[in-house]
Amino acid sequence: MKNITPVKKDFAPLPIVLPRADLDLIESWVPQGARVLDLGCGDGSLLARLMRNKNVSGYGVDILDDNIRASIKSGINVIQQDLEAGLAMFDDHSFDVVILSQTLQAMHNTERILQEIARVGREGIVSFPNFGHWYHVVSIALGRMPVSKQMPYQWYDTPNIHLCTPKDFEALIEQIGYTVLGKQLFLDGQVVDFLGHLRSTLAVYRFKPRFA
């Protein structure tokens, strides 16, 4: 990894409770003792959980000041960086796993960030809201952009730039040259198998470069 200066203070990690099923899945996909990069890490709770339960090491990356402060309180190494600028501060294969949890839809250059994930990590884990959920389909059919618990914004103030369905995501990573290692669809924290592309609100994927 290149010479970078993480924001780090001597705070005791806070007790963190994360009951979300998708985070349970992500944790199960991360190997014990792995080196992890959490992009768009928010308050740092996911990486703190992985440090506690899987003995991982690594960094969180976020742009917002409040998230940086919260991550420091969670006891993680955190770097303040705009993901749109890329991950040039990290060398190739610096991490075993790179995570982008519910941030993909807010990226301007989706293809680039997926390529960067595969460059700096041996595997990638990405989660995103499913725009193909039946409620969204019906809302559009009735002439309005959907507003839901998963996407609680109006069309004019949403941070979500590139919404997609699971099949859209699969087509993109196939085009880029990645292999899906794992996939799960969720509705309100519960696994959805039957008609998942219509009934789920969240998709989680694990992937790696096809010829890695």
C-alpha cells in the first residue's frame, strides 16, 4: 500500500450491535484475519464488527466529516477520501476483501469503482437497493418515481444516481469480466428466494476477477 496517513485516535471501540441479516452474510464471507477495505464506511460499525468477530485489519474510507468522527470513535483506521477520485492511494491486491455496502447507487462512475475494487482487492462484496422491487415497478407504472423505506427520497433530492436491479448488476460484472462467488437477496432483513428479483429490496453480491 502506498504512503497514506489514516485518521486514527486512541479511543476504545464502542459496543456495536448490528442485527441486519445482510451484514451477517457479509461477515460470513470475510475470512478470519483478512485484510479488509470498507468503502463508504459510514460510522465504521461494519469494519469494527469484523475486527471484533473475525480479527480483520484494514481501513475504512468515507468523505463526510461526521462519519469520520464516528469511525474514529468506533476504533477503526479511517481515511477521508472521495471515492469518485478512485483508490490510487492503494496498491494492487492490497486487501483480501473490499466492501462497498449500499453505496454503489450513489456513485457517478459505477464501472470505475467496480474495477478499482477488483484491482486493490482479491475479492469484492457489494450491496445495493433493488430498483426492480414490485413496489417500484408499480409506482413507475402509475406515473410516479418511487419513494420507499429503502429509497426515502424524492426524485429531485435523491443522492441515488445509478439505480439498478440484480440482473442489471450481473450483466455489468459479466461485461467487466468478473465471476459471481455468492449472491443473496433480502426483504426487510429476511432472505428472499422465491421471485427474489421482484420481492427483494436489497441485493448482496460477492465477486472476483474471472482470471484472478
